[in-house]
Amino acid sequence: MTPSRTPLPTGLPRRRCLALLGALPVAATAGATQEVAWPTRPVRILVPFPAGSGTDTLARFYSERLARSLGQSVPVENMGGANGVIATRAAARAAPDGYTVFFGTVSTHAANPNLLRAPGFDPIRDFAPVSMLTINALALLVRADFPARDLQEFIAHARARPGRLNFGIGNAGGLAGTHLLTSATGIRAEQVTYRGTPAAMTDLLGGRIQFMVVDLGPAVPHLRAGTIRALAVTTARRIELLPDVPTMQEGGIPGFDFASWNAVWVPAGTPAPIIARLNREIVAIGESEEAKRFAAGMGITSTTSTPEALGAFTERELARWARIVEEAGIPRE
């Protein structure tokens, strides 16, 4: 296994990352080589967002395949609410026995610790990293009948109506992406917060909100049906799912480059051999052509990593989100 398979969007140079991994204690690696009798009963995947969210869709894809490779059922449990905080707290307090696997996101392990004064968990102390899962572009979405046809028209339309447009927030990635957009363009709009992206998507289709910046998983059926349109993607490069949709940079916002991500953790204290086994199974799934095609269909990129690389990445993302929150002027709750 290579030190890291993750094309991290923001991080250390490869040489520095390898040096960091090389400095980790060898005892953990040695312990990980020991086999344990696991699993002997169902392994639950805890998802911090409602059914139909991008994270939920991803978890159900892995659930089916992990059940086959582990020889046990792997049910998905959705525990939405508070932008993922409720489920993250539950995962942090779960027994560290390998029977609770947490499919977390940039919201749970980078954004919320910086957005909340008292999140009720520590993303480093309370969790053991397993593997990266995906890197996710976001997009600026509007309803099909929205008058603006491109990003510059959207900016002009919104600026001419200060405070009269509503935008939806279903997760922290969308919150940061929207605040980065509004702070870069001077747009003033009203925020409407939802328990998850699917509910926000429903209100976008219904006209209660006029735009949202969101990961594309829940939006794909509506994009294909032509009921919503993507005006720009948040990453520095265009994405395979929407090759004709320009980036924010191409649309006239220099330096705009933002992505969210998904990863897997277990409660801190989970035995190293279980983490090693779980990592092997997730890596095998994530590197398959099936997983790559599935992810591309959601507008995301399938990727994997070692536990150590995910741990280092999480620390960098926490620092990056501290800067995002400060620069975008997002108030702590």
C-alpha cells in the first residue's frame, strides 16, 4: 500500500507529506498486521445527513460491497440534524469495537469544529481515521427558469436586488461555498437553513429559494431532467459530469477554488487491526472501476488513503477552515 492515494485539494507538497508519514510510530503499523476475529455481527454505517443526501448515497454504495467482503450485514443508519453534529457526537461516543463506522464529511470534521463554539466532540481526539472516500466539486445552482444564464448575469441580477434573493444551506460545504461567493462578489442575499441538502433542493425547485451552492450528488437527477441549471462549479477545473459548465474562475472570480470531501472514521480507541482491515476493504472498493464510475455519475471523484494520510489531511483542513471562517466573516454559533 502506498503512503497515500488521495489527490488532496489543499495540502503539503508530496515530499513533505511522505516525510510526515515516515515520522509516525511504527508500533501502530506492527499492531495493524495482527488479525482479529472481526466482524462477528452487523457493522453499522452512521451517516450524519438524511436519506437522499450525497453522503447517504455514497454510504449505501459502500454498504452493499462491504457486506459482501466482510461477510456480515452493513446497515446504514441516518442521523440527520444540526448540520451533522448530532451524528458526529453519537459516533464519537460509540463503543470503539469496530461496529460503528462513521461516514463523515468536510462538515463534520473541518467546518463544524470551526463554526461552533461548543461542537461537543474533538475531530482529532475522538476519532481514528480510516480512509478518504471522495473529493467533491460544488456548483452554483438555480431553477431552470431563473433569468440569469451565466455567472456574470447571475451576479448582476443579484446585485440589483440586494437582500431580495434567498439561498439554501443544507451542509457546511454549501455554507462556506456560498459565503465565499457572496464575499467575493458583494452579493447580499438571505440565508435559509435546512436539515439537509434534499430539503433545500425541494425548495429550490419550488421557488422558495432562488439559488444554492451545493455538492452535486442530490442535484444530478434534476440536472438531467432540466429542472435546475448549474451556472458554475467551485473547483479550479471543470468536472466530468458537467463539461460545459465553467468554473467560478472562468466566470470572472479570480482564485476561486473550493471543494468538499467525504471520509471514513471510527471511534478513537478502535483496535488497530480492525482499522487496518477496514482500510483494506474500503481501499479495494474505492479503487475499483465500478466506484470510479459511480462517483463520476455523482459529480465527485473517488479516492482513497491510508489512515495516517487522512489524519494529516484532517488537521490541514481544520486549519484551512479556520481561515475560511475568518475571511468570509461567518459568525460562530
